[in-house]
Amino acid sequence: MMFLLGLTGSIGMGKSTTAQMFADEGCAVWDADAAVHRLYAKGGAAVPLFAEAFPQAIVDGAVSRPALKDIIASDPAALKQIEQIVHPLVGKDRADFIAAATSDIIVLDIPILFEIGGDAHMDAVACVTVDPQTQKERVMARGTMTEAQFETIRAKQMPNDEKCERSDFIIPTDTLETARKAVKTTLQSIRERLDHA
């Protein structure tokens, strides 16, 4: 029997680190962001579709994220069209991954899992969480965005409390040790459930 565990959490919550911990415990881990990168890269499945719909988004044979940002900024309606191209491709990438996986527990790392209604397709959801101050410090430490950009992203995402409330498992990431312990407890609980299924 195969168990699909959705892994979600807002920006700066430690989701990538937590996903790696699940992988270290023998789970197959699929990363939605990595899938989009593959699709946008040279030779990726999204390239010909974007070349047709938004030729200005193609730079050096790949889909350029900065170019897409510019397109959306000048025409907010373009976002819907972009999503209509990307979501089915990401869905196929995920389905192919699940079909090929041999692990009993598959972790699907999807930042906007609840926002897109993806939780409906999971057997359970685990949410990574940390206090707002630590979250902000982590994101600012990356040096990739301004405070205003961070606040804009945070405002767009479902509130952390709501994500935690809707999840089956909570993984606090204030320290690596706490996170690792929560990952092990989560897997133990799922495997017990699988044993009794």
C-alpha cells in the first residue's frame, strides 16, 4: 500500500530541510518547485507551449521566470493563462513520479497545497511551522528579497495558523533536532496506520 503525504508550509518555514529529512528516512520525495524548474529548463515540456503563448518569455531556449514576472506585471490576466499551461504539466510530472516510486510513503512537497485544493488528493498533510520572527529572519538572511517583497508573499499565502489547523501532522522547525524528531514521529504514526490497513 502506498501513502501520499502532502508537505506544506509558508516561505521560510524550513520546508526544504524537512523534505530532505523525509528523504533521509527512506521516503520518496517529489518537489513541486523543482518540477517547475525542470519544465521551464531548456528541453522542458513547458518550453514549446510558452513559445506559442508568450514568445517573449523564452530566453536562450528556456522559460525565463523574470520575463514571466514582467508579463504578469503588465497584464495580470496572463497569470491565469500561465497557470493553465503549467498546472497540468506539474500534475503529470507528479503522477509519473508517484507511478515510478517504490517507497511505501511518498512525500509531495507543495508550498501552496491548501491554496490549490491539493490536500483533497492526499492521505494526510504535514505542515512545517516556526514563529513569525524566525520565519522573517530566515528569509531575510537569504539576501534574495526585500522586506516588502517578503511581506507581499507572506500576505498572499494562507495564514500559518490556518495551515497548521488543517494539517494532520505539525512539524516545528525551530531547531533541526525538533524537526527531525517530528518527522520520525509522523512516519511512525503513518506506518502504524499502514500496518493496520
